Amino acid sequence: MDSVLIRRVDLLSENYQMLKDRFKWDPPLVKYFGAMVYAMKEQNIDAEKIDEIKKYIKEHTSWTSYFRTTNSFMLSCLLSFEQNYEQFFNDMMSIFEKMKEDGIKNSLYTPWAAYIIAKEVQMGDYDFKIKRMKEFYSGMKKKHFFITSSDDYVFSAILSITDLDVDAALEKIEEIYNFLNKLGFGKGNALQTLSHVLVLGEEDTNIKCERAVEIYKKLKEKKCSFKYSDLSSLGVLTLICDDIDKIVSDVKEVYDYIYTKKGFGFWNMASSVRTILSSNIVSSYYINGAKQGILPINLANSINSIIIAQNQVAIVAACSAGAAAASSNS
């Protein structure tokens, strides 16, 4: 296994143990993803700063705010990378309020849409990007009324900050959705999410979809398959892949190495969570390699969108995991 991947898994394990000891009352699943975000950046956890930001969020939001609940921990992890987290959080809140004014509903996922726009958009373009986000979401809802819900706010926000034409992108998403269904993926929210990720790639629909199916099947054969509800991570792997066997092998090697770490074994987490952690570590490695010209992957003009998607896929997974953990505890 590549030394960079080894280092990142070691960091994942070290970071998790630190988070586990420091934040005893936060769900284990969000701590795994917090540790992963730091590991992908090859950084050690800054527990003091995360705790400081958690307190800041609590002090500046109401007790019913979706910026709290299970979102608070992951938000604090991400804001800890910002030079001025207070200003960044204030920008997020401003965007959040603009979203509500434009009819975007308050939900567990709305703060993450606000985070994406705050992170990637200049202040003067907030209104325009929020308008595009709403157009993307409305288009999704029109085509798939019963499966489009607040979790799609995140991908609507991702799409809003690209240069993609709204109508053309929505048609392409539908084309990808139907093509994947013909290849054996069942219709539903998970397939819709995968389609949202794959539309960011510049290749023909059949090429992207066939590669996604092949990666999915080969990972399943190696017993490190995705849970069907977590197909967004598969989408990122598909977009950065130029050698299916190699990327599947890399994910499997990382998966097996993670399994040996304390707190990551059979009794600690579902195999599907381990697969998500592995795929995100591998995809971040591939993306960094492509940016630096180390790995021969031609991502052309889609590199920035894929980087954003890769980061947000991890966030959505953490958000969903946290929500599931909260639900099971109530």
C-alpha cells in the first residue's frame, strides 16, 4: 500500500482516539468522520479548537437550531480549518437566513448547503448562487417528487456553484439516473444522489455509468461493498478512476488496514462505514495526485467540482450517520 495511504489511515486512527477521549458525548459515527476529514488533510486533530468552536456555535444559536444537534460536531471540525471561524460562521448564518427567505426549508441539511456556498462563493454572488440552488432543487423535485427531500439541498448547493446550465444539467441527471437503472441499480433516493455526483464528470453517460457499476460489483466481490444508501462515495470514485482494478485494490487495501486499527473492527462499526472511510481516503489521495500531476488522471475542467463533491460527500455521510445515531438513541 502506498505510504501516503498508510499515513492517512494511521492519522485516522490516532485522530479518532483523541476525539473519542475528548468528546465522550458525541456519537461515535460523527467522530469517525471528523477523524477522517483531518486525516485526508494529513493533519492531527486540534481538539482544543474544535471544542472552542462548538461552544461558539452553542452561544450563537438557539437550542432548536439545526446548527446544533449532530451537526455541531462536524461543523466545528470543518470550521477549525478556517483562519477566522467566527467570520465564516457569521457568513454561513447570513446565507442560511437568505435561503429561508427564498423558501428553502430549515432542515438538518440546510446548514451544510450554507457551508458550501460560504466556502466556495464570494459574498457578492450569494443571492445568485442561492437562486441557482433553488432552481436545481425545484427541478429535482419536479422530476422525482417523492424521493427528493432536504438531503438534496446539499447536492443542489454543489451544483449551484458549478458552471453547469441548470436545465441541461437536470436533463443529464435524469439520463444518468435512467441509464444506471437499466444497468441494475434500483430507483430511489440513493440512485438519485449518485446521479447528482456523476453529472459533474465530463465523460459520456454510458462510460461513467458502466464504470460505476463495475466498481460497485468488484468492491462487493472483495467484501467491502457500499451500503446502497451510500452511493455518493461510489460516484466520486467513478469520476477519478482511470483503472478500475487499481482503485478497487487501493480501497480494499485501505479497508483491510483500517480494520486492524483499534476501534475500527467488527464490533465497532458496520462494514459499509469502513468502506466509506476507505473510499474517501483513497479518492482524496487520487485527487491530490491529479492536482500535483503525480497520478495520470485527466479530470479536465471538472477538477474543482469533483474536489467540492468529494468533501461534501463525506459531510453528507457524517450528517446522515449522526441523524441515524440520534434517532436510535431517542
